[in-house]
Amino acid sequence: MQAALVYDASMEAYDFSPDHPLRPERVSLSIALVEAYGLIAPDALESAAPRPATRAELLRVHVAAYVDAVVRASHDPDLPVGHGLGPGDTPAFEGMHDAAALVAGASVAAIERVTSGAVRRAFAPAGGLHHAHRDRAAGFCVYNDAAVAIAAALSADPDLRIAYIDIDAHHGDGVQEAFYDQPRVLTISLHEDGRYLYPGTGSYRERGAAAGLATVINVPVPPFATPECYLLACESVVAPAVRAFSPDLIVTQNGADAHWSDPLTTLGMTLDGYETLFARLSDLADETAGGRVVALGGGGYSWQTVVPRVWALLASSLVGKRLPDALPESWRERVRALGVDPPETLREDAGPQIDDATRELVLHDTRHVVEKVLEG
């Protein structure tokens, strides 16, 4: 199976501060684990160099005034430029424009590798910055790489149809906004209900507008939603919608922050649950899009031990290889060097600590949401 990994160490420059939750080590530790498992190889993932998104590519999604503000703040992070940059969740940092443009360009390059026929699948783990809006930064996201990459692909091929599936704990609001009235993009977001979690959007009532009506689907799951809830949403909503849309390409955003241990969310996904969901999405791509998938990273804040294992499972699903459960000792030593006790195995997972009654209630509430989505 031909697949590409679009990443290099220069992408670690997307770094707000040592105290910020979005640590670049989330990605570098993930790549280290993928490599330790032998997945960066001719018969698995071939390495492909990222390149910066051009100004023209950025301007398909972001307004010029915002891009200019990012550039100014990159030279002087203390300059009050507005547009969501500054004190708060998305602080300015030196070199920010170049770092964010490289993340966006990596996602563009990943889609280009697939749409050109060079590979069937691609993985851009530093991407998935889905909260950036047309005119402002938000939620740790400067440029919306997913939207930039999808917009570039649509511009290059006037007949291309893309299904975007977002499983991050947080609603994929920026991508939804970018294509809310675009009939050639189906956006689906499975996320923790916005009544309980940032950004507060993503109701099942948000369905698109104008020519894009019914091409926006949101499944806001309740807190503590388990793998059973995600599987229900995937089988009842995601798969039928993608089959009906018949995309040429599927783009996935694979935030690892739905895991039950994540410090910023309250969902109940497990490592086994992620592995099953990734397999279902890969099968869906085989069924509907000729196997063509571009997988992006996303959120995830248990960055030393959970995110790398989730994304290693994602990488294995892209190349059709099941990873052994024993974690490579070289990677475990790298985690120990951070002062963290590494897990024993790839799939080691205590699971969410909820009782049977709560588990049943959460599944019941998810069924109710699914029914509302299907009612339209």
C-alpha cells in the first residue's frame, strides 16, 4: 500500500511556549514511535518533505488583513495586532507565520501526493489545526491547514469531491465555516457537545447553507462518550453520509484528545476504540474513495504517552499493518528521559472509570443525538 509521511523536524517550530498545552513533542514523539515500529519504510510510509503554503494558498481561506497581522506578530510578538493573536490560547511567537505556513503547506503537499496518484494515502501529523477562522486565530490554531489544503485541491480540480471527517474532541468549527456553503465538501465532526466544551459550536442543527445545505453534519456526543458511542455514530451517521456523498478523497482529522485521560476534555475513548475507528474509516475510504485518504493530526494533550500511541495506530491503519503490542524499548527510553514512566504496551489502557449505569446513560444519550442528526 503506497503511503506518504509528510513531516520533518523543522515543523517543531510551531511552538507557543514551554508551558503551552500544544507541545510540538506530541508530534515528534509520535514520529519516533512510528519509526521505532519500522513503519517509515518503502513498504509502508515513505518520507515526503513539507513545504510552506504560499500566500495565494492561504488567501483562499484567510483574509489578507489576517495573514498580514500574523506576519507582523511573527516579527514582534508583543505587538498588539488583534485577530485572536496575543494573550490567551493562541499567543504570538517569533517566526509564527513561517511555522504555521509550513504546517499548512505540509497538509497541502499531503493532498497533492494523493490526488496526483503518487500515493493512495498520506499522513501529515502536525496538521489538523481546525479552529483557525477566516480572519482570526483560535484554539491554538494560526492557519487552518485542513481548509487551506482542501481549498487548494478544489481549485486544482473543479470536479473533485472531498469528505472531511473530524474526530477531535473539539468541534471542527474553522473547517466547517470555510465550506459551509460549498457542495463539493462534506464536513462531518464527531465531538464533545459544545454545551460542555470549547468552542461551544457544532450542534446537529448546523447543516450548511445555500448550495452546501446538508453537506455539514455534526454529531455532538455527551461527556464520557465511550468507543461504543463512536462506533454507533460512525455506523449510523458517518458511513451512510459518506457513501451517499461519494467522495473522490477522504480527509480525516484525528485528534487524540477524545481519550478518557486527556486533561482538557471529558470523553471516554480508549486506545482499542481508536484502533477500531481508524480501521472503519480506512475501510470506508476503500469502499467510497478508491482508498484515498489524507490523515491529519489534531489535538491531544496527554502528549508523552497517549498521543504517540494513538497516532502510531493511525499510521498502521493507513498502511494496513497491525502493530505488535510490545512497545519498542528505544521509544520507552525516550519517554523515561522526559521524567515520565512509559506504558508497558501499545494498547495498555485502563479505560474510563465510569460505572455501568453511567455507561448505559451515555450510550442512550448518544442514540438520541444520532436520531436527531438522522431526522435532519
